[in-house]
Amino acid sequence: MSLELLSQLEQKIQSALEHIELLKMELEEEKANNQQLSEQNQKLQQDLDTWTSKISGLVGLLNHEIS
């Protein structure tokens, strides 16, 4: 191989390594976003369960009063 080909190969490898590093950073950001969304989802699910329980209780009271 000529020096020129080796230089081109080195540049391509360096470019690939930089791209891989950027993708790793992007993946870490997405993992952090995913964790936040999972926590928000869990909180909203708890809120929904609480409201469902309260509404069921109120409907039960109304049914009891009507009967």
C-alpha cells in the first residue's frame, strides 16, 4: 500500500471513531430521556389509579344513596 492509501485509511478510521463517539453520546442522552419519561409515566399511572379509586368510591356512594 502506498502512503497515500494508508493516510486515507487513517482518516476514514478516525472519522468512523468520531462518529461512533457521537452516537454513544446521543445514546446516553436518549437513555436519560427514556428514564425521565418512564418516571413521568409511572407518576401519571399512579395519579390515574388514585383518581379511578376515588371516582369508583364516589359512584359507589351514589349507588348506595340511590338504593
